[in-house]
Amino acid sequence: MKLDKETQEKLQELQLAEQNLQNCLLQRQAFESELSETKSTLDEVSHSSGDIYKITGQIMLKTDKEKVSKELKEKEQVFSLRLKAIENQEKIFLSKIERLRKDIDEKIKNSEKVNSQK
């Protein structure tokens, strides 16, 4: 079946939107992993009673518990915000994909009707 130019363009747009959605999903997975690790580390720091050490580069330094807790809380907020932004992008791409699929399906059905009437 030969598709008209507009339908071909919509198919390309659909493929691009699906690729963008896949990228969002990969980013979300990475941020969720980082957020989970950060929360776990923050929990460990808050329950520790001894000295706290932080790896910087290739060395481990003794550090202040409050300073590390503050850094981890800020990191947690950043990852949470990024996750929300990515989730919003996902919703946009899903909506666009759904709309494009519907448009393409209608065009193909209309094209089949025209071809069957010939």
C-alpha cells in the first residue's frame, strides 16, 4: 500500500515521538535509581552514630554528618524535580503518540475505502 506524503510525515513524526518517549523512560529509570540510592544513603547517615566518611575522587575523607545530610537532601530534591519533569514529558509524548496513531489509522482506513471503491 502506498501512503500519501502527509501520512508518511505523520509516521515519521510518530517514530520520533516514540524514540523521545523511550529516551524519557531511560532517563526516568536512571533518576529513579539515583533517587533510591540517595534516599538509602540519607537513611544510613541519619541512623549512624559514628564518624561519617565521604568518597571524593579516589580518597575517603572524614566529614560532618550535618553537611552530608544537607547535601543528600538537596540531591534528593533535585532528583525528585527532574523525575516530575520527565513524567510530564512522558505524558506529552504519550498523548502525541496516541493522537498520531489515531490520525494514521484514519488515513489508512480512508485510503483503503477509496481503493476498494475503484
